[in-house]
Amino acid sequence: METINSYNFAEKRAIVRVDFNVPINENYEITDDTRIRAALPTVRKILNSGGSVILMSHLGRPKDEYEEKFSLKHIVSHLSGLLELDVKFAEDCIGEQALNLAQGMKPGEVMLLENLRFHKEEKKGDEAFAKQLAGLADVYVNDAFGTAHRPHASTTIVANFFPKDKMFGYLIGKELHHMDKILEAPQKPFTAIMGGAKVSDKIPIIENLLNRVDNIIIGGGMTYTFIKATGGKIGTSLVEEDMLDVALEIVEKAKKKNISLYIPEDNVIADQFDNDARIDTCRSDEIPDNKMGLDIGEKTIKKFKEVIEQSKTILWNGPMGVFEMSNFQNGTKSIAEAIANATEKGAFSLIGGGDSVAAINKYNLANKVSYVSTGGGAMLEYMEGKGLPGIKAIRE
Ligand code: AMP
């Protein structure tokens, strides 16, 4: 398989799928350019190796046609500034203008294509559309991890037109490296921390991890489905009734496999889903009828910290409580700190999934953990053991 480091880009036009799905305000200013900056190493590598770069991305969720607010033209000048060169812009990602511009490109030049999702064919994974994209270039590079679990034209189908000349960019390469490290050869003890609201979202990943981990820590809204399944009283806490059996199965499987499953023993409870609600703590299986659990309690935090700080590999997905509200953030914050401490002592820690990433950033700990994954859904699916279409399209 080709890699971005080994491939000879000289005189070649590379079409690179990036994730430029950045937040843009009503004045069309980019309010956070992290994703654009993240793509630069790949772009620079190709340019420095004598190639030219055609960038393609989606932005927002347009309704299959042109919408001013989702035009990628709004990022051209910012991108030009970052790369210190004049980025060309094709007003449609396919068609005559894009083709003419592409054919006229010289080594060292960069062009950006208009939003792929202005064509419904992109999300449909349309072959003819993918072929037109492929016709713009000599080589395909996928560097958009966040969409690698989608079989879209630009993320997956287009790769078929480059049987040999296809590869991952640095960003996807990094994501895969870190996730494979955890899936293939984790240092023990390996602890997975799962939180967030919905059990149903996390079941497949927990199932896959049951073959790999030593400890599973459960927190967040998911807790109460487990507590109820094992006979506890959960008051008005979040619960997924149709997941009770599945939760019980996980408890049983963990037992059989000798995995320690840690479910919170105490909770911060409130009479309403409100930061100013009346707050109390109690055992997780004795929540009064009119109260709901919104964070893990002190005893639980102490126990979880112990487990985390003795771990050598840590995967964290999902907050321990309603961390967006200051009175219910203690659990999430403490767990984030424990992960940072373990990392300092030599553990490898991977944080993934929208809300745990938001949490780790909120507590300024992103640079105290080993790796923060950029692709929420894609990361979850990869950790579930599923082959992602965008990854398979390059590897196979
Ligand atoms: P998810 O997207 O499934 O990872 O869920 C993240 C959300 O779960 C966050 O917005 C949290 O506020 C929420 N959450 C965490 N703990 C609880 C809880 N005990 N009750 C209700 N929501 C919670």
C-alpha cells in the first residue's frame, strides 16, 4: 500500500478529501479553524514533494443544492493566508470549470472545490459523480477521518478509480495508529470508561471491548439502565427500558470473562434537570421516586480514580454526568483529571466522542492526555470493530 511518505508526488495532481466542516458565523467568518489547520501537514507534504493539491470537503448540511451560507468560498482567503499562497476556487466541485482549473494546475498550486454536498450524489455514493471527481487528479488522498464511516462518493467510491494511487493523509494515519494501538496491543491493565446519555449508542463498542479490556467503568446517564436492570431504584433518572436486558447481558458477560465492571455506587441527585435544582447525594440503587441522578458521587469518584490511575491503557467516551451544568460536572472533571494523572505516569490515553472531547477541552487537559480523536461517529464505529468504508476503500 502506498503511503503519503513513500509516494512520489512529483508533477502529480492529488485530490485530497479533507474535513473543512468548520463553524462559520453570520458574517461568514470562521470562528474555529482547527480543522483547516489540521489538514495542512498533508497539503504541505504534497506541495513540498512537487505535486499540486485539489482539496474537496463538505460544509454543513445543505439540501442538495447551492446555499450561500454553506459555500466553501468563505474559507478561501483564510486558507490562502495559512498556506501563504493563492488558493484557486472552483465554483462547482465537478464540471468544466473545475476540470479546466485542474488541468492547468502546476506543481506547488492549490485549488479548493465547492462544497461536495451541493450535489445529492455525494451522500448517495454515486459512481458517475465519483468518477468526475477522480477525473480531476492523478492520485487520491483521504484525510477526513470524521466522514470515513460514510460510504460517500468523495470518502469511499472515488478510491475505486485509483487502484494503486490512493492513500491516507497524516490525520487519518494518526487516528488509525492510535486506535489500532488500543485495539491490537493494549498495555494492561486496559480500562474503558463509558458515559454519556444513551446506552444504545455504546452497546456495540462495549461488546467489542469485552474481548480486550480488564476494566469497564460505566457513568453518566447510562448508569441507571444498568442499575435498574440489576434491581435498583432509580427514581426519575434517565433510563432506556428496552436496553435493560442488554445491560444485564453485559453484566453477565463481564463476569464470565473476569472483567471488572464498575457501576457507580453513589450519585448526585436532584429534583429537576436544572443546575439550580435541590441537590443531594444517595446510593445509586436507592434513588427516591421524585429524584434523578445527574452525576456520580464522591465514593464513586474515589473508586473510579483508583482504577484509572492504576491503568496503563485508557479509553474514554462520554461524560460521567451533566457536565454542562456546573453543579453536576464534578464527576466528569475528576475523571478527566485522573486520566491526565495516569497519562503523566506513563499510561496511553485515548479520548473520543463529541462530549468527552468537549469536556477534556473545557478542563484544559487536552495536552495532558495521549490522543484526542477528531472523529466522533467514525471513532466509535472503528472501536466497535467495524471496518469503515472509507478506510477499507484505501486498504483493500
Ligand atoms: P452522549 O451523546 O450519549 O455521549 O451523551 C452526552 C450527554 O449525556 C451530555 O450532554 C450529558 O449532559 C448527558 N448526561 C450525562 N449524564 C447524564 C445523566 N445522569 N442524566 C442525563 N443526562 C446525562
